[in-house]
Amino acid sequence: MKKILVPTDFSKYSQYALEVAADIALKTNAEIMLLHANEKMVTATPLAEYYLYDKAIEDEYLDMVTESLKKTLTEIADNGKFARVRIQTAVIGGPMASVIEEVVKDHAIDLIVMGTRGASGLEEFLVGSNTEKIIRRAQCPVLAVPIAVKAFSKIVFPTTLKDDQLKAFHTLASLQGIFNGDISLLYLNNPAHFENDEAIEAQKNQLVAMSGLKNATLYVSKQNVFNEEDAILSFAHEHNADLIVMATHQRRGLAHLLVGSMTEDTVNHSDIPVLSISIK
């Protein structure tokens, strides 16, 4: 863990994310990149023959961003615990999801930590949250933080236990120095494919052995589950989880429209932090 990206819009959710990222940086001696995507520049793009750009408004906005970044850095530095955390700042123009995707590639980002307020109803259907878009496109794990967090002592990892989950098991095992709580592996029986307990346990043991995952206990639903998202969130709350870890195929385009993403849906509706790991 060398570089952690924290996108900010200066909301309380961004502050939650920065504090979590700073705690991770302390454990790993990583550097934080605090990024603000200047989406105002998008509205200044020429459209046909009509072009509106007010430099005074742009300058005023950038002044606000500069002051907000200074305030954020001062607040984090005033917390004695985080005084030694290395933070660089950046302001880049463009849509947030696109900016973050490029920054991850150009700066070899290892982890994105971002605040989220989720999305629901018509907003979710038409637009979705920025976090959802970034989960779909990022090449590194994304930790979505909807609340203030002090520790990750109880972790829930819903998994199909299929072979394609091995990458997620490996990644979580490599992060156990950071997210070092007890891990509850949650297997939800699907109505179309109901496994017996022996087969499920064998699959779990194989993935754990191959990945080196520690402190993992398997929980198997005793009945068919028709709404997996509700089942995951219910289980997480019943077990007082601090973190939900989910593998994602990062489906895009028609595949995303037709199949959707359980990870993105969970992030949109969860009041518990969610760590998404790409297995694409």
C-alpha cells in the first residue's frame, strides 16, 4: 500500500473517508492524494454555436476550492494522531468518475477511499452515485464510507465460493494487516443452485488455503435466498459488522443494464462501509 486516493467534495462524507484513509496510511506508511474534480469546467464546454464561460465565476469557484482544501488539511493536521500523514492535493477538471479513473492509472493508486451518501429511487435508476460509477471502472479496490468509522473489527464477505472469487480472497488476505477483524464468509443459497453443506465447506477450505486468508468463518443460509442484497445487509447488521467486502465483475454497457451489479446496489443502500474488489 503506497498511494491512497481520496476524492473530496468537502462534504461530511468526504471527511469520513479522509479520516479512514489517514488511519490506513498510518498503518502502511502510504501517501494520500486528496483530489477534487472540478466538474464546473464541464459546464463551460462549447455546445453548438452557444458558448458560455464566465472567468470571474470560475476564479471564484477555484478560490473556494483552494480555501476548502486548506481547511481540510488543517483539520486533519490538528488531529495529533494524523499529524505525520503525508497528503498531497490535486484539482483536476472533468467529470468525477472519469477524472478518478485517469488518476488511478497515472499515479498507480492502490486504494480509493471515498465518502458516499448512496442513491435510491429515481436518482439511482437515472444517474446512480459517483461511487457506483467508480466501482464499475476503477482498477483498484474501492472503499465506500457512508459513516464515521473507528475500526474494522467485524467483516462480512458475501461470496459465491466459485473459482473466480479467488482474486477477491487473495486481495482481502493481502489487506488483512489493515482490515484485521474477524471475517464472516457468507454463502447464500441460490434457488437455482442449492449446494450441500459438504460441497460448500470444501469450496471454502480450498479458497482459504489458496489465498492465505485468516480468521475466516463460514456461514451458510439454510434456505433459498431470493433478495440477496437484503440478505447481505440483514446479516451484516445482525452480526454488527463494521465492513462488508464484495467482489465485483465491473460489468459495463449492455451487460450492466441487463444483469446489474449486486456490489453497486449494496453500496447504494448500505449504511455500513463497503470494500469492493474487482475480479474482472
